[in-house]
Amino acid sequence: MAGRVHPRQLAFSLPHAESLSRDNFLEGPANAAGLALINGWPEWPNRIMWLAGPEGSGKSHLATIWAEEAGARSTTANALTAAAVPGALATGALVVEDLKAKDLDERALFHLLNLAREDGAYVLLTGREVPAALEIELRDLRSRLRAVPVVSLLPPDDQLFRGLIVKFCADRQLSVDESVVSYLATRLERSSSAARRAVELLDGEALRLGRPVTRALAAELLRDV
């Protein structure tokens, strides 16, 4: 008699809310300078500031906190156009995220920096690299960007990294114990993005298998990654 084939449970990618509020920002030595920048507004050393850091280091979270407090609009660097600059600065504060040389309208950014200076607007630029590392062709823009003060974020230390793992699990309403957190913390690349991806994979696999998130499941998953 042939064995019965059990249907495989499907895992659906359901939306989840990752909290980017001030109360949910995890502070540590790696991001203390960035948080001090946000807390120091509007007494910034320059009305245009640059927040640099690797992927997942907390740039967007800090930018979201500042935008809420400053009433700033937000855009991405590759979406910026010269025609959109006046409207983007209409509230007197603007976040421009993910600034890199690729796909950047250099003249639009130059126009933005000039208009912000003329209007006395605040601008927070974010990017993985510092301005000096960008290959900018427009000489005047290159000079202007290199004059912008930079605040850098660093990869998380052990305590902050563990806290991030717990936060990402809480964002997905996953109940995990210390053994899972410790296992992930000692085996993942020390970055916020790596922790976020691992928790996302664990969530999907636990849903697919109908199992709780345990150290054993984490070991199985990471062995296959």
C-alpha cells in the first residue's frame, strides 16, 4: 500500500511592521554619534549634515526619527530631480537617503545644496560611504559635498547586536529564548542587515514547517545558508 503523501505547508510572506520610532532605537557605542547628531538638532554645526554607515547600521532609523521631529520630507538620492528640489525643501527640512554616485543626478543635488543654503534649510544626507569616497564628476558638487560634516556609524558591538536580533524577532512577533539569540549572535556576520535577514529566514522556515523558532531550527537553517 502506497504511503500517503502529506501536502507541504506553504509559507506566505506576510507584511510586518518594523518599528522605526525613537523608543525602539537601540543605542550603543556604534551608533552613539549618530544619535547625538539627531538629539543635537537644531544646534547642528552645519545645516547640511552627512550620516555615513554600512548597510543596516541604523541610518534610516535615525533619519526617520529626525524627520518626525524636524517635520522633514524624505526622498532617495536616485529619485531626486532638479524640478522636484523646491518642493522637497518646502518644509525647510529634508532627508536624502542612500546617496551614492551611481544613478545620481549631480546637477539636481547641486541645486538642492545651493537652494538649501540660500533658504537656511536643514538637510540630512545618508550614504554607505563618506563624501570623499564618491566618484562625483561635477567638480563644484564634489567640492560642496566634501565640505559637509560627516557623522559615522559603526558595526554593532556584541550587546547591541544581540539587542538587534531580539528587536527583529519582536517586530515579527517571534518568541525566542536566549539560546537562539546566542547561537545567532556567535555565527552571523556582525551587521544589522545580517541579523534582519536571518530572522526573516527563521520566521519563514518556522511557518513553513509549523515549528517554533528554536536553536535546533536555527542550526538547521544556517547550515544550509
